[in-house]
Amino acid sequence: HQQNTKNEERATSRKKTRTEKQQPQPEPHNSLVPKVLGTPIQRNDEWEILWDKLRYSGWTCKMGSGLMTDYYYIKPDKDVKTGSAGTDYFTSKEDVMEFAATFYNWSGSARNSQ
């Protein structure tokens, strides 16, 4: 009887191990590179499509003072007052494009034409 119980335990253990291995591993969280929700960014998306995808993922755009900055492009859950330029928000569309090129593998046609 004891032998049967041990065999059953081993079989259950093997089954759990196989099941656990099949489950996808969560992506590592990186607060500097927000996750894109919805449709993934495609390498050749136009700027407008890229920005729509970023906005859907929580990015916002806020008018600047106009003296030095026309707009702030702000990552999800970040703030211009408490954040850092280039990390939590950007002061130009070109900076957002550069960020997208570096971290989302984006090369968009608008970026290529500038």
C-alpha cells in the first residue's frame, strides 16, 4: 500500500512540474519602458498611429509654456512636476520618436522623412 502511495505522489509531482513549465512567465517590469496595451507597435507605424497606441497605453500630452516647450509627452502614471525630463516625460515629439525607436523597435515613416 505504501508503494502505491509513493508512486501516486511521484506521478502527481511530475504532472505539476509539466503544468508549471507550460505556464508563460511574466514579462520583467521596467518602469522606464511602459508596456504597450492593445495592438503592439509595428516598426513602420506612422507617427499618428504610434502616438494613438501610446495614448491608449496611458501616455498623455499636455501643453507647455510655449517659451521653451510647446508640449509635454508624459508616460503613464508620471507627472511633469515630480518627474524628470527624458525619463518620465519628453519635451518634443522627436524625443518620443527616439524613445520609441530605442525601446519599441519603431522606425516609422515620419521619423525617416525628417
